[in-house]
Amino acid sequence: MGGECCGSCIRLMTEADLQEIAGLEEQIFADAWSLPLWRQSLAQRTFCGLVLTLPEEERRKPEGGHTLAGYVCGQFILDEGEIHRIAVTASLRERGLGQILLESFLQLGGEKGIARFFLEVRAGNRPARALYEKNGFVTIGTRRNYYQDPREDAIILEKNLCR
């Protein structure tokens, strides 16, 4: 973590990141987390969030103004991890940044003794499902009509680091 990747850097999420993260949430997710929810989450002992910062040249672009390319967050409880969010700024997608975020989160969890990871993903979110499956996640169940706006099933995925 913290290493260079395409001029970007992965680091732990801080309070100073939350305003920008909440703004990105509104652009990316129909069920965006509010700024107070982000603050509440960050304050939890089991919460872990990573941000991927933009390279300097991207920050200077006229449409820029952002410092974050994306983020991932979840919880580590005992030997299990749950991924809650993984997001990449729309203009920076299809560059492998989601892969970098996911790998970093899984690595950090492994370093903290996490043996299994879980997550839920919209059934129709093909790019996200492909990313997770490429990284060894397997389907273990479905939550019918879990998501709203639009109503959609959630696919429950698991990755066991001990296999």
C-alpha cells in the first residue's frame, strides 16, 4: 500500500477525504452514502477504507478538481472481511484502477488475518461481477430484490484466502 501505480497512490482513507468521497458517491451510486454516514463509518473500529489518489497531471485538467480516482471500503471483523463499496471516477474507468483498489484491500485484509471476504453486487453489474470473479470470488447466494432504484437482486460473493 502507498506504492506508485501509474502516478497514483493508495493510502488509508481519512476524514479529509470524506467530502470528496460523498460527492463521488452521488455521481456513482443510486443508493449513495451521505457525508454523515461516511463519518460514522470511518469512526468505527472495524471499518477500513482506502483511497486511490489521482496523478498530478490528472488533477490539473480543467474538468479535474478532484484528488481521488477512487476508493474501496469495508469491514474487518475477526477473520472475515466484507467489501461495502468500490468505486472509480467515471472518467477514469477501464484503466485497471478497480483492480488496483480491490487487490490493495484484499492484501491489507490478508495482512490483518482475514481468511474470507464477502460482498454483494447488483446482478446486472457485469463489469463489477467480472472484476470480482477474475479475482477469485465465487457466488454463494442471492438476495432477491435487495437493491432499489432500480429494483434488482444482489449476488452474494465470497473469496476464501485459505484455499
